[in-house]
Amino acid sequence: MQFKKLSLIVLAFAAFAPALSAQNPIIKDAFSADPSAHVFEGRVYVYPSHDIPAPADYARKDWFCMADYHVYSSDNLVDWVDHGVIVDQDHVPWVNAAGYSMWAPDCNYKNGKYYFYFPAPQKPQPGQRFAGNGIGVAISDTPYGPFIPEETPIQGIGGIDPCIFIDDDGTPYLAWSGRGLQVARLKDNMLELDSEPVTITGIPRGQTEGPFLFKRNGKYYYTFPWVEDARETLAYCMSDNPMGPYTFMGKFMEQSETICWTNHHSFIELDGQWYLFYHHNDYSPYFDKNRSVCVDYVEFNADGTIVPVVPTLRGVGVTKANSLIQIDRYSDKSEKYVAVDFLNSDFTFDGWKAILWNTTQEREPRWISYDRVDFGQTPLNTATIRVHSLAGGTVELRADALDGPVLATIQVPGSPVWAERSIPVTESVKGVHNLYLLMTNGNHIEVDWVNFK
């Protein structure tokens, strides 16, 4: 399996990486899953789980393996900073560190503190073979830590995938998966139950897990992964009360066409726009236990129901023209003869390339587009493309449409190695535009990125 070549050492140094680039997946130097997103102090914080290759002391090499949690933040949903490890299985008193099961977490703010909730296997007591999962809490003064874990998990519950929701009146609620989907009110200390757990009913038969509870326009949305016909989708219920009863509303995201077995998600609202965070195995297509966090826009119908979300490569946000525009994270492409593949299949975090080709019979232009590029207000003078083609060819960069203004026409030399080609911009544009790349001549051209200066 090619992904065994991803060393633990590389992943361990993710915390010291520079700010990350845009597009899906949003975390580009480590596996990440189960994203819990929140807006704190004017920034978006994402608390995912962290998939790692199974170490020698973990027997299940074909299963999920998670030993710690990182937190990531952004002020623009484009550039993400890794704040490093905030909780790990070796430094929580009640956690069985041999479990490697630090699964989906969540975090929220109350009483001047940040409360991080996480599931993990408990240490067996004397005479006990298996202690089951507990749900623990770690507390911090800041959204990025340091988080100090409580000595014991929350009493009276067990299971996985906690979600902490705080209503408009300040009342906290905990949702989780354990013998079905559950919800309970918490005490003001955020550490104890203040009600008996309630099971969410009325969901058609199928495995459920990973709840995320949020509120919009006075309605409560209890959302969750739901297995239908052996395929895990994302579905939801709605209610007028956070404790229910809830009405099942159906799916809002189908399973991906490439069939990553799991999905797990969260919602945020930022400046009037809603976003869905979720995961997929983009960097690990042949092993779906190594996953990566993505984000896309969410819209709602007039009656409050969720418009189904279709995953994209492009993701959200505006990309600056003077950054490396990863054209392989496309918004649209010609129907035929355009594909995406890894730059380096032995180390997939190197990213992807776009491949455009022609056949002897068909010679029309092949194209790929990338939405929402900000060219600024000062004219840009140079267009650069990182490109590879054995036989060479011609590429055009256009704004707004296939027949839009030609920003640059680049002659691609025939070469066995990748090269960067820079030429003057022939027509400059200002503001935000969609970028189109067309192969107007040639049989096979590969493109890594595009950049304007």
C-alpha cells in the first residue's frame, strides 16, 4: 500500500508547518477527519480527529488509528494554521493509550472557558477486560489551548462522537452516539448531565453516528451520518426543541462517488453564509481510513430545509491571483479528456496535477476552470505556469469564460521534466474573476499551478 510510505515523523512535524493553502482538502500536510468547526474570537477554528498510519504496537493495520487531536484556524477560510496537538492519548489519566481511538471531538465556549469534548477507550479496572468508551472534557482559556483534561470522563454516559451545543439562553446540550443517537442537557459547569439522555427516534433503519446539533431561525437541526443501502450519507432531523421530538427530513449529502466509507461533519454561519465541513479520503483513495477535511457552501430552502450539498474540489473562499492557483482543484472542466492525478503517488501530500489531452480524431480545445480568483486593483504583469509536456503545445489563460479576455498565451516546450514558464500578461483584469485554462494546441499537457505577478 503506497500510503505506508507516509512516515509518522512527517506527520508529527505538521504542527510546525506554515499557513496552509486553499481548496479541498483544506488540511494538506496531515490526515484529518470528523471536523468540528466553530467561530471563536473572529476566527474559524476546526477541531478534527487525526488519522495516522498504524504504529507497530497497534494490531489493526486495516482500521482507523488516532492518537491525538490538533486544532486549525483561519481568518478567511482559505489559509489555515495548525496550532499543534491539544490533547493526546498518553496524557489523559483515564484513557487506555493502547486504544488509538481518539475519535470525533467537539469544542465550545462558555463561562470564559473553552471546553473540548472527546471520546476514547477507558482503562480497564482490575478484573475487567474491556471498559468501553468514555467521553472526556479538556478545558482551556483560549480556543487553541493548552487544554487540560479532566481526571475522569463525564459520568453516566458512554459512546462516541460528542457534540456540544449551547442555546441562545446559554443552556448547554450534549449530543453523542451510543446505543443510538442521544441528547442530554448539561449543567452550567459543562461537566455533568442535567437531564436524562433522550434517544432521537423516527429515523429510518440504518447505522447512525457522529451527530452535530445546531440552530437556525428558531429551528433545531440534529444532523448525523446515516448508512443507507450500505452507503454512509449525511442526514438530518428538525425540531422546535433541542431535546426533541425530532422529525426526520432526509439526506443533505450523498456518499461520494469514490465511496469513502465514512463521513462526518459540522456547520457554521459566518457573515451570513453557511458552510458545511466534512471529510473524504482525497489523499488516500485506496485506504479510506485515512481521511481529509473539506468545506463547501450550504444553502437553505425557504421552509428551512437544507439544499443538498454536492462536494467540490474548489471548496470555498477567494484565491489571490498572486498565490499558487491549484488549477487541479477545478470548478468545472470540459466533458472529455481532462483528468486529475497525483503529482507523486508515493507521497500524495505533494498534491495533484491537471491533465489535458487530445485524440487524433478530436482536436477541439480542452479546458478547466477555477472560480473566484482575486486579481486585485493593481495591474498584474506576468503569468507563470508550472507545466509538463513531452511533445509541447499551447495553453491560453482566459478570464470569466471560454471566450473571455485572453490574459496570456503560453507556449509549452517539449521536455521530460516539469518546468515553469513565465510570459507577460497580454490583457490585465481587476477584481474577482473566474479563471479558464485552455489547451489550444498539443496532444498531452500536465499543469500543476498557475500564478500571476
